[in-house]
Amino acid sequence: MGDKPLWEQIGSSFIQHYYQLFDNDRTQLGAIYIDASCLTWEGQQFQGKAAIVEKLSSLPFQKIQHSITAQDHQPTPDSCILSMVVGQLKADEDPIMGFHQMFLLKNINDAWVCTNDMFRLALHNFG
């Protein structure tokens, strides 16, 4: 990992940490958000750490497993990191589904937090 740019190392580490928390104990995800954070989940908007954790904790499945297919990271002009993830997830006994997720990471008081998070299942509904 030493030959990758620092922003890519930070982005990759964040992604690994995020999905480990999500798959094992979603209630712990509050540690990566701040009160100004925004989440768009399948088109629904949530703002603030409490609202985001409430949404993620109340998702209607008992167990979930994410598999990351690809991730890309870019530095932004204001020293943030933009991360995009493409992967698959399996929730309970549902079929495996594709998903896309984007994160904007910001360093606040020497800790990287997620200020913006957008999630969509990769479903195509032409109805």
C-alpha cells in the first residue's frame, strides 16, 4: 500500500472500516458521521449523525454482507477525499444485489469523518 497516494490509502482504509461496521453492528456507524453529515439512501434524505444512524439501524434485515467489486478515490481541492464504491450485498435470504455508494471524507481534528454519503441499489426498474 506504500506506493499508493495517501488519499487513496485513507479512502481504502475508510471503506474497509465502514463495511466492517455496517456488516457487524450498524449502530456503531455513528462514529464516522458528524452532526452536519448528509445521507441520501435510495433517494431519501437524512441529515445529522442521529438521523443517519437511526435510518441505517432500522433497515429491515437481520444480517448483511457486502462484497466490494471496485473502489475509486480522488482528492478534492479543499483537502477532502471523494470515494466511490461498486459492489454486491446479500441481506438475510434475499438474492444478491448490486449497489453503488459514494462518500465524501473530511479530516476534522485529525480524524477522517464522512460528511456526505449516497447509496443506491443497482436495480433497473423500467415500469
